[in-house]
Amino acid sequence: MSDLLETLFLSKIYQSPLVLASGVLGLTADSMRRVLEAGAGAVTTKSFGLEPRKGHACPVILPYHSGLLNAVGLSNPGVDEMVKEIKKLHQESKGGIFASVFGKTPEDFGEVTKKACEATPDLIEVNVSCPNVASEFGAPFGADEFSVANITRIVKKAAGDVPISIKLTIHCPSIEKMARVCEENGADALTAINTVGPGMLIDTGVMKPILANKVGGVSGPAIFPLALKAVWEICANSSLPIIATGGVRTADEALQMIMAGATMVSIGSGIYYKDIEIFTHINQDLTAWMEARHIHSLETIRGAALE
Ligand SMILES: Cc1cc2nc3c(=O)[nH]c(=O)nc-3n(C[C@H](O)[C@H](O)[C@H](O)COP(=O)(O)O)c2cc1C
């Protein structure tokens, strides 16, 4: 891979700014290693909690013409199994590993973080913004500044030396204010954004919602402009490094996120459209774009659209 893409994020250099987003291929060391080999600079695990969780009944993922609707429902094998997978991946690969955690209560977030840090991930990503478990968990913590401040403090304390990123939702009164709340309470980075909605699709044959959970978070191309604007607003108001997430499928879209101020760019739904080679192709296209313009580092264009 070209050195041009090397990216400094929280005092570590990654081979590429591209990251596997949480929730897609992030449950086993083997699947995450394949994504790193395809060119991701880092991978994010599927969000995990203290205990194993089955998640929602099938169908849980629904492609439609502008994106995906998912109500996976945070299915995961629990922190003890995920610690084993992260340790295994550490032994097999030098790529970055971000551990995504969630909790039913603020205290759960602290406990799961403490256990996850036994595997020394490069980052704890704090999922306070899953939109498809509201029937069980209530409204996402990410909608409320007080809850986000509290969870940020708890996780920061539990994480010790491991940096933390809070994963934000656009479904809050002001995402730029939420970013400042995270910064003031100890976050080292921010991830923006989680899926949007939830939304719904109906099978007109049986006249019922298609997802067993009825509603699911919207991701993919439909949300790219929303994610880009959120990243741009956050970067204009916060000095924290950002992992931009939402609808990215091409090098041009990754560049737009970087020009809006993002340091890393993560990809989830893009894998549905282009398989894991999406990382290889975007790396190649980014490199070609930089070479054609004699740009030697992404640092020189980061935030260019903010001015
Ligand atoms: C099938 C699926 C499962 C997801 N699971 C999680 C999850 O467990 N934790 C999380 O923080 N985000 C999860 N997400 C959200 C993604 O990480 C990402 O924020 C969102 O999909 C927008 O990016 P994308 O358009 O590139 O997919 C999931 C998304 C999808 C499509």
C-alpha cells in the first residue's frame, strides 16, 4: 500500500484512513483480519455488551434502492468471547483494532469497557446511538446531553490508557453541542454517525412491515449527505479527531469526509455493494487522486471545506 495514505490518529500511524464500521464483519478475528488484508487501516468490532445477546428475529437486514435498513438488535457473543477474538487478531495482524461497546445502563458501559481493555484495543468506541433497540432499551442515550456526558466520564475512567471515541447520532438537538459535551467530559475522538431513523418498509403482498422488528436503522448512500454535514459541523466546532461514518462507497466520498475535517473514514454498508475489495479500490483511487495533484499527505486537505 502507498505511504501517501498513512494517517496519524490518536498518536498511532495507520496504513490507510479507512476503517471497517461497527456491525459488519466485526465478530471474529478471521473476518476482521480479511478486512485489514483488503486494505483497511483499522477494523471496528461489532458492538458488544457484558452478556451474549441474540438480537432481533429475522429478517434483520433489508436492502432497498437507496440504502439498507437494519434491525440486527446488537446480537453479539458478549465481552468475554470478544476479548478472545481481539487478542487473536492482535497476534495475527498489525492493523488497528477498535472495540465497540454498549450497555443497558451507564454503569454497564464502564464494566464492559474495563473488560474490553484487557485485550488492549487501540480505541474503545462507545455506541450510545443504536436506533433499533428502543423497544427494549428506551431512547438511545445519544439523544440526551446529560446521559452522554455521564457515560463519557464513566467510560473514560474505565478505559485507563486506551483512548475513547463516542459514536454520535444526528437524532439529538444539536450534534455540534453534543460533540463539545463529549470533549469536555474526556472523549479523545468522535465517531459520526450511527444509522438514521429508524425507518420502515412494508411488504405490499402481505401488507405488513418486512423487518421482524418492524423498524430499523437506515444506512448506505441515502445517509451520506446527512453524515457529511454532521462531520462538517462537528469539525467546525470541536478539535477532536473524527471517524466519519455514513454512506461512503467511493474515494470521492471519502475525500469529501476528509475535506469536511475527518481523520478516519469508516465503511459499513459499502461492503454490501462492493464486498471487502471496497477498501482496496478506495485506497487505489485515493492514491491516484493524490499523485495526480502532487499531494503528499491527506493532512494537507483535511478540513479544506471548513474555510
Ligand atoms: C447491519 C448493520 C449492523 C450495524 N451494527 C452496528 C453496531 O453493532 N454498532 C454500531 O455502533 N453501529 C452499527 N451499525 C452502524 C454502522 O456502524 C454505521 O454507523 C452506519 O451503518 C453508517 O455507515 P454505513 O452507511 O457505511 O453503513 C450497523 C450498521 C449495519 C448496516
